[in-house]
Amino acid sequence: PGIAAVYDKLLVAEDLQSFGEQLRKNYEETKELLLQVAGHKDVLEGDPYLKQRLRLRESYITTLNVCQAYTLKRIRDPSFQVSPQPPLSKEFTDESQPAELVQLNQQSEYAPGLEDTLILTMKGIAAGMQNTG
């Protein structure tokens, strides 16, 4: 629910944000009712192995989600422009060649690197979530 609030804040019109708030409230209520019915105090109480695996992945997935939300915000902002920056180190780049990231998708209608970043975050989140949803 916390990451959903970040997406709402960055990407949803202010007059529609109440829908997200209501969905998160309904989620919390439903979760509490399910815990009561199951007789558990915490989610995944009966599967500590899966709970630990999810906790280990959580920081990586959260970082990718935040990166994705900001990337989507920049893609939607028509005034966002990317200016070329000098390479951090000459040993990692060949000055006669453009940056590899820009070469990956030269046909993109967005600023260089944004579409590639979006694709990478989607793949990373999917890999991190695996079959957990």
C-alpha cells in the first residue's frame, strides 16, 4: 500500500487521488478481516520461509517501483528534457561512440533512456515478484 501511495502522488490527478486512498483503506480492512478469519496475527505467519524471501526482495522491489514511478512522471511531462552529460570516467566510454543506453532505443519518442529505464524497471519488478503477485 505504501508504494501505491507514491504512484498516486506522482502520477494521479489530485481530484482522483481519493480513489487510491479508498482502495488502500479497503485493502487494510480486508487484510485485517482475513487475518481474523485465519486466526493469524501477521501475514504469512504460517509460511516463515516465504515471508523471509519476500522481506529480502522488498528493498530491491521498492527501489525499482520508485524509479519506475519517477520515470513515468518524466515520460508524461512534455517539458522534461535530457541534456547530455560528460562520462564519469573515460575508461568506461569511448568518446567516438554515443552512450550505449541511447543506442538501445533510438526510435523512442521520449527523452533518451526513459523508455529503456521503464522497461528495465518492469522486468526487475516482475523478476523480483516472481509468482507472488
